[in-house]
Amino acid sequence: MLVIPTVLSTTVAAQQPTDTARAQKQVVQVPGAVAGLPFSPAVRVGNVLYLSGAIGNLLGTRQLVDTGIVKQTQQTLENIKAMLAAAGSSMDRVFKCTVFLTNIADYAKMNEVYATYFPKDPPARSTVAGSGLALGAKVEIECLATVG
């Protein structure tokens, strides 16, 4: 039991900025991001990049690429790659993801696609299922990555 709080406090401390220069929040402008939404697609604080949840929409639109979990997962991860590139990072610098599904029965198919984007040393991950996502998407993924 004592190991868990120690690990958690170490993890939280590692994510906290330690000086004023690193603590500055920088909104990352992502080409193709849908305008007019009340959140930023990505925010950098120090050397940590916080990506908002991405869904399988065609960049610059509110149109989902497909109705199936496989194509939506592929497009979601392509959108994440684009956000990371705009911020000067990449898929191999992602250290944590959270996957949201509308149907846990889609887990295996989503996981097959997801594994192709993180073939070596995959990030830590949580997966949860809920009742609905934006635009009727079947999957949404948010990530944390290092940059700089």
C-alpha cells in the first residue's frame, strides 16, 4: 500500500513545473483544427504536451471519417499525429493515453489499430466506455507527450 502513494506523488511531482519559465502555458496552433470550439487542441507547459481528446473527424471539419471503429480509430490517431507534429513532438514521445469508447465491445478492434501506432514501448493507457462522444464518434483518445 505504501508504494502506490509514493509512486503517485513522484509522478505528480514530475509533471509539475519547477520554475516560472517552464510554467508558462503555450497554446499550440494545430493546422486543420476546427475553429470556434471552447478548448485548445493542445497546450504545452514546460516540456509536457497535453492533447485534448481527438476523434475520427476529417481535419478541419466536424465530419467523421466513417461509422466504423477501425476507420475512426485510424483517423483519431492520424489526428493525434498531426497535433503532435504541430507541437514539435511525435508518437514515440507519447507517455500516457486515455481511450474513451462508446461500446466496450469495440475494444479488441480499437486495440488492434492502436497497437500499430505504438509498436515499441507503448505508452501507459486507460480505456473506459461511456454512453456518448462528440459528433456520435465511437472512440476518443487523449494523450500526454514530451516535447522540446
